Amino acid sequence: MKTHPLEASRAQILAYRQAVGFLGERLPPGASSLRRAAWAGLQDSMPRAALLSIHARVERTGPSTWEDPALVQLWGPRFSAFVVAAQDRGVFTLGRLPDGGHRRRAEGTADRVEALLAGGRMTYGEAGHALGVAPNSLRYAAPTGRVLMRWDGARQPVIWTVPAPEIEPREARLELARRYLHVFGPTTARAFGEWAGIAPTQALAAIEALERDLVRVRTPVGDAWILASDEPNLAAPVPRPAQARLLPSGDAYTLLQGAQRELLVPDAECRGALWTPRVWPGSLLVGGELAGTWQRADAKVTLRPWRSLATNERTAVEEEAESLPLPEIAGRIAISWRD
């Protein structure tokens, strides 16, 4: 770990995160781009949120892109629904495998689910009732990497089992930490643990194991860490941001806690509008700054800007909204502004 602190301004940090999160120029279509867009996973707890996160990052995203064979859906960090690259399944599952009795519970649950399904598929409600347990408890099997699911947002998740990933849990956790540092950096061990839903001791051990690969960064909200390999990107000139992006609820760019929220959205009233006590709205990214929220009801998209937008900005936002690849919408999207 380098001992000299690197100074980073708010503008540099936000520009860095947008660059590594591919929120500037979109990636070309293809399996490689889908994996890069899902480098820290794509939260999918709101129906088709992962699809809209992909759309913000990858060209020609269609309504069924989230079902590409390069991707799988599982219960990921904090047992939330996530879409991840199929080849990274072990990182997002075994990387969160707990220790001691909790690990035995995870493996035992996976064993029972595998025996019940016997190579077949079943809704998790049916599986839970067949096993005599609360269906939600089957999520505890997810960190074994042996349970996948498909949830379209309208019905119960369908689950099935697969062979365990061929990666050691410690190696998976270190890689999960690297990905978090890359996408959310500069950041801390505590923030990593909160995001991943793992014990603080596990999170701290992972960050300490990477100490030779880290650089300390002095940020406006306190000292944090970044991968040494990302130092040139953090110090690089701020690139030209995208005109507009509509990010869904739970997108990696806004999946933050505590002081990191203050860094992203300095105004307390706006923070309250974005990170609500219940279901979060989507966020409106305009010219590199969050500038409002948005919500959707069927084909109607409602936009709530936090500031007065110029004509060209409103046009860019409307074009972005009209391009959303919503699977159940056959006609033109209706846009409503609530200034």
C-alpha cells in the first residue's frame, strides 16, 4: 500500500466513477460489453432495473438483453436480486459466503434445494412450502453459488441449481473487493461490507489483504482507498460527460450510503428525494451531475428535475426516456415533467 495520500476533488471522483461505470460513451453491443457493464453487478430488485442499467451503458440494448446467455440472475449482495456475468457467478456468490454456522446453513439449504429440485425448476414459493420453510429463507443458499433464479418482476422467482463455481471463497471475496474498489472508489472497508452484505471483519480482512495494491486518497468526505492501477484514471483530466442518462433505482452509480451520498448529492433536500425511506426513484444524470429523479408507470415516465434545465438538456433527457427498452411497452413513451 502506498503511504502518500492522493488528493481527489469531488469533480474528479464523480468523473472517475462515471468513466469506469461506462456512463459516458456507451459500449458496443456484445457479451464482453455486458460483462464490463455488470462489473460490480446490476441490481434488479425493481422490475427490469438491471436492463435499464445496461441500457445506460451499452448500445442497442433491447427488452430481452438482460436474458442474454452471457448473464445470469441470482440473489447477490444483501440478498437483493442481481444480474451478473455468467462467468463471474462465483465472485458474487462465494465472495459473500459467511463463516461458521452461517456457512453451514447456506450449504445445508443448497443441499436441500438441490435434492428437492433434482435437476428441475420450481418457484421459490413452491420450493419453500415443499421443504416446510419460509420461501424467503431459501435465499440463504445463494452465497454457495449453486442456486440461480429467474424473476421477471410479475411473478415469483423460479429457481434451479447448478454446480458450485470453481473458485475458492477467499479468492472470490478478494475479487469482489477489487471490483467494489474499482467501481465505487475511492471507498472504505466499511462501505464495502455494507454493500456486499458481509460481516465487517470479513470486509476489513479483504481490504487489508489487498493493501499492497491500494493507494490512500484524501477526499472531501474523508480518507478512502482506490486500486493503485486506477490512480492514473482518477488523476486524469475530467472527460466530457454524457448529455443525459436515466438511471434506474439501485443503479451502481447511486448505490451508496452515508457520506458518499453527500458527496454525490450535496443538497440535503435532493438527497431526501432520491434516497427515500421506501422505494427509491430512478435518478436523472445530466451533463455529469445528478439533476433530478424519475419514475415510470406503464408507458408514462414522470421527470422531476431539481433545477431549471436548458432546452437542449430537456431534449436530451426526453430522447433518453423515449429510448428506454421497456419490454411491455409497444407504443411511444409518454413523458411528463413535474418542475
